[in-house]
Amino acid sequence: MSKVATRFAPSPTGALHIGGVRTALFNWLFSKNQKGTFHLRIEDTDKERSKDEHKIQIIKSLKWIGIEHDGEEYIQSQKIEDHIKIANELLQKGNAYKCYCSVEEIEEQKKRAKQKKIPYIYNRKWRDTDEKDAPKDIKPVIRFKSKIEGNSKLKDLVQGDIEIENNTIEDFIILRNDGTPTYNLSATVDDHQMGMTHIIRGDDHKINTFKQIQIYQAMSWIVPEFAHIPLIHTIEGKKLSKRDNASTLDDYSKIGIMPDALRNYLLRLGWSYQDKEIFTLDESIQHFNLEGIGKSPSKLDMSRILSMNEHYIKTIHDNDLYKNLVEYCSIYKEKIKSDKETKIKSSLYFLKNKAKTLEDIFNNAQYILDDEVKFNEDDLKLIDEKAKKIINEFNNQINKLENLDRNKLEPIINNLIKNYETNFKGVGQPLRIVLTGSKFGPGLYDIIISLGKDDVIQRLGKVLKQN
RNA sequence: GGUCCCUUCGUCUAUCGGUUAGGACAGCUGGUUUUCAUCCUGCAAAGGGGGGUUCGAUUCCCCCAGGGACCGCCA
């Protein structure tokens, strides 16, 4: 058995789709688990829609989630001559033929089939018609001579045995009338030349597989193993498409989902290993197998993505979390200023407690990030004369302190509660509002300590001056 | 319409003929708490329907129903 080689073959016609990411992930994991290689093929033969920027974006996205391909990326458009060569070879060997039907003629047949409610399949007119009778004004396409008799069986590594009647597969076009190859030909030739041993792809390709296998056989090439994975569905139960909201990687990264969390979520969507939910990258490579892939399509569930992300936020090391946060902010929010770095970093341990996403952490840290407090007007109204006295008193007390820590702050707060005959809320709420602009937020001691003495005094002073 | 695939809690899933059908997320209780959270208890929640096979079926087979994918000179 030769060394396992898998590939992911997106067309660079748009942002990378979340379903594509999962397909790439499964291919990558399988190859790594088998100590094989994983390759990236860019299927850019649709010149109209393919863009170089999309190719770059795809590679970047895969890297973001932890996937890197082995070797150079394989650019399909550079191999077109090879595909054409094979088409001609098939023609010479009698496995393909020229079809002189006009586009209009075919359209007409399709329309009629639809009216009669019978399945359309190309009528194989030119399969046996002599070329001498060919119309001069029509440039032919080349069609593959697909099997008519009998059945074909596919031993699918995920779906099991699939059997299909050969006559339901038409003589598909392998070369257009402008001389360019079509998908089924190109993909097959490429997969062969790239030495792919396992083709793992969405099960929307199942029928293509029956076509492609015939090309392998006609060329006497080794047929690779196939694994068709169920598609990801929307909540409504339909195939996820680029037009759906929240279907691209960027949709998730922009709200502050971390790559590891999304990778873990995608791994468990349609694949399982006993009851294990959390997989590090290494663990996922170690445990991944095709047997664990389910047969039924699975729905994308945002609440699970969020809770997975929350889990990673709470459990990864603060240094790693900070790295993720810095990257996130610099791309989607604002760069964290260097003078705030230490404060944010040392506050992560409580900022993350109320966060499901990096965006939540960013929002929770807003009061540290902003030099000026942005007040919520309604909350500001809660600061009455008594509150101002408390604030003033607190201000005086901490002015005397060298540095702020919980042991020193606690007696001060407790005394204020006693002296002003109130409860914690009576003291805590006004202080919280003055320091952060909102009555919601982290614990009071956390706020005070995270800001530091200078900032606290400056913020208290500002409100006290407003008399 | 044709071909193919799928069907366990709302969602992702475990079970490879014998289980009180397990876990996770979401939901709902209760508790801790300094607001908001976190955290910890607990609760509720599932084998589409009908036939077989078997001592015994969620598990194996068949039929039906429902859902999905494909049916391009796109990839």
C-alpha cells in the first residue's frame, strides 16, 4: 500500500466556505493520521470567476485554522494541456467520441423530457453515428463512452457499498467545443497525476465519482479510495451555500471565534470518537478515522460554536488567549495600545469569565482600553448626592495608599458601607459607574485593581469636579 | 420526474442483539455570589411508521413515510 495522499480542491471563486473547511480538515487529519501527505489543488479553470485574491484567502484561512498543505499548491489551469491530451487519448482508444449536437438541440431534448416528466439523459446520438454525417458548421464536444449495461458498485469508505445502474449515467462531456476540458476529466487526471490515494469530499460528488472511476478504468489507472462525507445543512435542513449567513470562515473570525475552537467544533460536526468532545490538534490527528464519520447530514449550531469557543477562552493559557485577542483586535477592532497591554494581560483572568467570544473580551475591556469613560446616561443618573459623598470619601482614602490590592481596598469599602449605612450595592454601584461608565461589569475590586491608582483617581476626580 | 443517500433527546452524537438508551450544547430548576457573569446541584428531553428474523431488537432484513443530494459545454 502506497503512502496515503489526500487533497482539498477548492475553486477560488469566493471566500472559503465552512463546509469546505471541514472537508479540508477531514482530508488533512486523515492524511496526518496515516502519516501521509495533504495537498492543495486550486481549481481555477473557470476564468470568469476565479481570482488570485481568493486563492490567497483560501490558503490563509486554512492556515488560520491550523491546516497547512504539503508541497506547492497545484494549479489546475496550468495542467489543461495534460487534460486535453488525455481526452484525445480516450478518443483514439475508442472510449470517447465526438458529438455534433448543437446546444439548441440538447436544450430542446431537455425541455421535451421535462414536459413528459421523464428523466433527461443525452440520447447518445453520435456514439455510433458515422462522422461522415457530421454537420460542417458545428464544432463538436467530446463525450465519454459511459457504460450502458449492468451495474457499478462503489465501496465508499463512509457510506458503504453504493450500487447504481450504469444506464442512468449519461455520456458526459469531457472536452467542450472550445477545446477546454470539463471538471470530471480535469479532476480525474489531476488526482491521478498528483498520486492521490484517498478522495474525501462532499457527498454531492457521488455521481461524479461513478463517472470518474470509468475514466480511471479506461486509462488503466489505479482507482483511489473514495469517502463521501455528508454535507453540512443549515438550520432549515438545506445544503449550506455561500449565500447563507454565517457560512464563511470570516463570519466566525470577525465575531471573535478562535481558530482552535472552530476547528474542534467542525471536527465534532459529523464525526465522533466515543464521548470525547474536546480535542487538541494533536489529539485530533491521533484519533481521527473515517469510521467515526456519520452518514447523515448535520446542522450547523451557533450556540455550540459559541460554547466551544467559551470553553477554549476559559481553558487556554492567558498568554495564548492574549495572542488571539491581539490578533483579533488588530484585524477587526482597533490595535491595543502599548500602554494598555500590561493592564489587559493581567486582567484577562476575570475579563474572560464573562466572555463567549474575543469580541466579548474586547467589549468587557472597553473601560480599560478607553482613556475617557463613556457613560451610559441612565446609569449616570443613579449617582446622587449621597453617592458623590461616598465617591469623594473613597477618593480620599485611596489617595493615601501606595498601591492598590484587595487586602487594602476591602476595609475601605466596608467602612464606607458602615459609615453611610448602606449595603455593598450602595457603594459598589456608584463606583462601578464612575470607573467604567456602566452599572454592569466585572467585580468592583477587579475594576479598581485593573485600572491602577492613577487612573482610578483621575476618573473619580472627573466626576467629583462636575459639581 | 429519475437515480442515489440519510432517519436516536431541540442540536451534535454514544450504543457495534440483552443498557434504568449514555454524554455534550441549548432549555428549565436550586445553590454560591458584589451588579452582569462564572461556578456547582438537579430536572426535563430521543430510537419516523409497519412488517419480519430472533428467546430478545435502537441495533440485522423488507416495505412505507419524511428529509437531503445529484440530474450544466459550473466546479
